[in-house]
Amino acid sequence: MCTPRAANMFETKPMSSFFLLSTILSFLLNLADVVASDDGQFIYHGFSGVNLTLDGNAKVTADGLLELTNDTINLGHAFYPTPQNFRKLHDGTVQSFSVTFVFAILSVHDDISADGMAFFVAPTKNLSNTWAQYIGLLNSRNDGNTSNHMFAVELDTTQNDEFRDMDNNHVGININSLTSLQAHHTGYYADDKRSTVFHNLSLISGKAMHADVLSTTGQSYVGFSATTGAISTRHCVLGWSFAMNGPAAAIDISKLPKLPRLGPKPRSKVLDITLPIATAASVLVAGIVVALLVQRRLRYMELREDWEVDFGPHRFSFKDLFHATQGFKKKNLLGVGGFGKVYQGVLPRSKAQVAVKRVSHESTQGVKEFIAEIVTIGRLRHRNLVPLLGYCRRKGELLLVYDYMPNGSLNNYLYPDHEGDDGKPSLNWAQRFHVIKGVAFGLLYLHEKWDKVVIHRDVKPNNVLLDAEMNGRLGDFGLSRLYDHGTDPQTTHMVGTMGYLAPELIRTGRASTCTDVFAFGIFLLEVTCGQRPIKRDLEGNQHSLFDWVLEHLHHGSLAEAVDTYETPM
């Protein structure tokens, strides 16, 4: 049982290029007895040759950095090898401790990272059953249990509504749960007792930060934990000082190892000053030539990131896709989706017909949806799913390459732009049943037959494509999420299309295979009735297809709700 007694949080001081983040706490813990460590104090300026207990992806680099993660989907722990005795052996009196450490969070992106790191106190070094979304400290089954005897100071860079996170840049005090007892935006107060101005900081600024924690506790191990998701992030500790019954020794910033460089080394201006004037003309000519070559290369320049090694299927060159779609001309436009435009194309070498989805890179959401689709459908293989052939990244664009579906979207058959003889859809009942059966097989594969559970989260006719044999194939996995069989999905954000959202999804925001099945049920009604799930009358009032069919059922006129294109088989 943990009882916080005081919390005076986030008084910090800037130190040259380093920042001081100071957290002052006081609490009591009842923990099991363990063997005490040597003298209850230590200090490390770097970790070369230091005896630490490491697991997961944690390692000490050649430069002496304690690197907890360094890639996508990582989890790492680092422990001081022996437990600390936080209670006096002769009378059980609780002893105070203080810890100070310098850390850095380095992301491949300027404004997003995953998931976070924490300093923790735990009764055991066996954290093998912890999950990445719980920063490697807990899992969904024991989150919130008082028997955890877990205390942590989290440095969180991912906002998770499940844990009521305030934002994606905060420090929190956690006891036995990932839901913080207290949290605050990351920042510091200037080193001036008269100053009351709070200065904001970014945890993923790429700079080293200095954190102090003063506290009292029972007996346990001390260490660090960090995890990453789809974004490659390095969580590093540069120095660590710990002491019992008194302040931890100050860390000498000058003795710490250097952080790895995130970008290219700044260009020296010495050459600009010392360059002979006599060579100016030749440099100008060379510059013009280089500029022309660079301009040509930039037209087809592509981006590559670490996660592509793990998840990327075949990669296409932008030049091939540019020529395949005739420069993404409007005449080749197949349609516009929620995250980009889709073009028809013919690959120049194989002459294979493809569909190229061009996603905007301007928003973070666009990047996340692109990565989600690559990670998910890039590994799926089923006759009723639209196959992803490959991808490409260039400047501010993300491109996905699919097998071309010559009959287009089912939506075009249910609601054609050009009406036929009587304005009705051109699908007969045998074709409709065949399409429905194909989508059902595709969903069954996603939910039960693959090695992970995939929640599509956007089942609707617009995302069902028809191949040459009019087989229904489920596509557009931009909103999909996957998780292990036998576990609960961790989605807490409501996404999808209105009219297809299950009632429990609207109430809780939690998607599941059941919410996919509800959307499939609305899809069945839509194909059977030839009506959109939500439509407006002449007065502008909205009407639900589900309620309309239910009303016919109650009045015994269910057959009148069926599309009158032809008599059902």
C-alpha cells in the first residue's frame, strides 16, 4: 500500500546546455524484505565497465551511454545489481533516499516519439511479463494492484487516454499503476528564488536533462525502464547518482559521455572566409552544374527510416511510380480517400497494372496511418484482402502500391454516378451475395486465422474493392490495429465512419473484433437495401438505415426494405 505524503514537483534549473528537472516527493511503501546492497550510495559518470543488470534491448555503448532502447518496438531495463535496504534492520525505520540522473530521449522525428521511460523502485528484477505500452513496468492484468509495490517517475512522450495522460510531454508520479497520482507539464523554474516563471521543456528535444528525486520508501531494487512503439527512439541515461539518508552526490556534467549526433555536423564557415577570391568564378560554374544535377535527383529523392528494415515489403522507386501514373495525372485518378488520392498506373518494366495511393506527409496523423498500413497489410496474405505490392517515400509524400482492382469500389456499384435504365445498381443478388461472402472470409482471417488479431475499424462499401472476377476484397488498412490473440486491444480513440460505429465504440472509444462485426452488419444492410447507413430527408433530418430496417421489422413489412433491383434469389 502506498501513501503519498507530499509532492512539490518540477522545480528545475537550467545548466548550460543541460536542464535540471527536480522532483521532490515523500511517501511510504510496505515491501517484502530483501538483502541490502553495500553502503547505499553510488555515482556513475557514464557506464563503461559498470556492473549493471540489463535485460531486453538495454545495453551500454562503447562511449559509455546506458542505452535502454535504440529502435522501433523495443523494451529495455537496467537495474543496480543489488537491492537497496530502505528500512533499518534493527527497528524497521524507513530511511530516505535521493537519486539524480541525466537522461536524453532522441527520436528520428522532431515532434513525435514512443513511448517513454521511467526511474523505478521495484521489489524484483524479474519484469519479463511487463508490456511495452506500460513502459515495461506492468501489464493490463496487474495495473493498479497494491501488491505490485512499484513506484516510478515516468517521463512520458506518448499521450494515452487509457491512463488519463495530460499530454505527450509530461512527468508523472506513479504508484502501482501507469495512471499517475500527480503529473505536470515538463519544464523548470529559473535558478532565481524571486522568479516564479515556469519555463516549458520538450522531453524529445534531443538534449540531455538532469533529474533529481528525493523520497522515502521500503526495500527494493532501483533502475530504469524504457519502451518504444512504431517510432524509432533512443532512451539514454548518461549519469546516475544514488544515496541513502541524504542528498545524492552531484553529477559532474563535464565527465558525462557525449550524446550521438542526430543530424549532420554543422558546416564550418572557415572555408567561406579563407576561400581565394580567384576561384570564385570556377566555383560558380561548378555550382550551377551541381544545382542542375541535384535538381534532377531531388525530383525522385526518397526517404528511408529504420522501421522499414523490419516491416517494409518491396520498395518501389518514385521514378517508376511517377512514370507509371504519367506524372499522377488527373485522368488516372481512381478516387479520393480519407488520407490521400488513388491513381491507376502501369509499371514501366513489368507492365503490371497497379493502384498507387498517394498520402500527404504534412500531418503526423498521415505518417501514423501510412506506417500502420505498411505494418499490417504488408504481412497479410488472403484472397479476400487487397494485396499490398510495395511502397515508396519521397519528400513530403507517402505512396502505397496495390494490385489493381479493375472493377473498382463496391460503393460505385451501390451508388453509381451515372444511373442506368431505372437508376438502380448494376449488381444482381448472386453477385451481391458473392461479395458479402468474400468480405466475411476476409474479416474471419483478420480476426481469427492470422497469427495476430487485426481490427480493421473501417468496414464499409467504399473500402471493399472488386477484382476481375467480382470477388470482394477488403482494403484500406490505414486505421487498423493489431494485437496478440488472448489479449485485450488497447485502442481508446474512437475512429471510423459515422453510421458504421457500434454503440459500445461510441460510449467507450474501445474498438474490438465485435465493433468490426457490427460495421459488417451495417454493410450487409446497405448491400441488401441499396441505402446509405445515414441519409437526410428534405428537411435536413438524419435517418439511420438500422432504425429504418428495424421499423419495417416491427411493422411486418421487412420485404419492403429490400432493394427492388430484382427479386431476391
